[in-house]
Amino acid sequence: MRRGMIIFASLAFWCGVAGGNPPAGVNRWLANRPASTQAANPSRPASVTDGFDGAQAYENVRRLVEIGPRPPGSDGIHRAQTYIIAQLKSFGCQVEGHDFHGSTPLGDMAMKNIIAKIPGTASNIVLYTTHYDTVRIPNFVGADDGGSGTGMMLELARILCARKTKIATNVWIVFFDGEEAQGKWTDKDSVQWTDSNNTYGSREMAASMALSGDLKRVKAMILADMIGSSNLKIKRDTGSTRWLTDLVWATAKRLGSGNVFVSETTTVGGDDHFSFIRRGIPGCDIIDFDIAQTYWHTPQDTLDKVDPRSLAIVGHVLVETLPALEKKYRGARDGL
């Protein structure tokens, strides 16, 4: 692949054209990356991504992949939960673990949603979400599908939880369990997605928030799923809320990432954002489903499929989407 050429060209830019050394996050990644990932691209410098460190996001993905398969109820997902919660607490986030049981084709199954809450000065909420479980296929470690969104959201939490000045928006960063279709699958072709055997975590959270009254406070739900590819091309999901998609894509274009957040459309058959859209909450799915088809739901979804630069691009867009949402709702009675 072309990654080995790109990393040396990028380093040459920082050390030559830019007149300095690579940023600390990239140095850290270069020093600690496993041998099997030496060809991966370095991230954009955190200095130009509002502090978002793609190399650290990549390290989170590496740690999850190192655990191995992480289907609901497994030892792997329990270890992933421990890692995610420990990271969030180390960032100073307010962390909540919401335990629930999903009625699956494999029987009643214990699951856990993990939420990092960044309090604002008003009542409204913006949800940044992903899923951290992997599909139940032998030897599936889910570097892109399950890993990339989780690694990116952990780095987003580090950025937002560290902010000293509160903004109006309450930001909840959510890690869903049980997104994948549950069954004793043998390979990609055996996986069957039905109306009721998937998205357990998002359906549980949307229902719980409706009962508590918190759902009416939610102004936007943004989902990131499979965003790690080095050739990332995120198309507009036709099932997502149009105005919210427009806002995210406009933010990406302003940041110079219009070649990643492209104008073409795609239709995602089912994902966690629909659990909220069905209840009247604006939702947007950020996903590169086309590129993932080459390794989606196969044991080839490994760490070499994830590029720290892509994680940095998406993370930067999400950081900048928050003030764009605040600007949109500025002047509302209790304001975003």
C-alpha cells in the first residue's frame, strides 16, 4: 500500500518545509507503534486540529484491537469497558455506566452503555456517539468497525473534558454496547440484520431518556462508525437529518476536509442514529460504508486498516461542529 511513502513525505514536510520536528503526538506514535503498523500515516498535528491528537486516537484503537474480539457479554468487552472507563476518568470526565439486559436470539444478555458527561450552563444536550462492541464472528477484532469510532471518541472526550471554560451545551459522549446483530455467525455472509436483533444500546438509551424527560433536551445526535480508512470518503447518509448533515458537511468543508466529507449520498440500512431519529431527535451518521465493504465483518478488519490521519480529520470536524451547533441555536430561550 501507499502508506509507507506518505509517512516519510509527511515527516519531510514537518522537518523540512515546516522547519521543525513532528508534533509530540506523532513522535509518541512513532516511538510506540507496533511493528505491524509501521506503515500507517501520522496524524495531522494537534496544533491545527483544535488539540485533537489523531496519534492518541489511534493508540486507543490499538489497545482495543489488542484485547481481541469484543462481542456483548464476552471477556473481551468487559476488558474494553475497563479500558474506556479508565481513560475517561483519567481525562477528568464525569463517567456513568448504564447497565441493562438485552433480549437477544442468544438469550438474555448483560450489556453496558458508557457515557462521559461534559456539563454546560444550559439544559440542552448534544450527543456524540459510537459503538464499542464487535460482531460475533470468529477472530473478528473490529479495528475499523467498533474500534475507530471508539478511539476517536475517547480522544474527543480528552479534549472536551479538559476545557476549563464551560459552554452552554451539555455534551454527552456515548459508547453503545450491542450495536451489532446478535447471533452465532460463522462469517460475513451468515450475519442477518433484523428489526430487533441489533442496536440494543442506542434503543435502550433513547427509551430511558424518553422516560426520564431528558430526550426532549437533546438537540442533535451525531454518530461515528467506521471512520478509520486511509482512503476515507464519507458520503451523506440519506436517512440522516438533512439540516444536521448540512451543518457537519459545511464544517468539514470550512476546515479543508471537503474531499473526505463528500457530496455523494449513500443509504445506511440500519445504525444507532435511527434509535433517536425515530423518536424525533435530529441524527447524523458519519460512516464510510463503501471502503469498509472490502473487509467489513471479516477477520481482515485489522489495525492496518486504520489511519490516525483519518481519525484526526473526523475528530477535528466534531470539535468544530459543537460551536456551529451553538451558533445555530443561539438566542433560544435556554440556548445551546
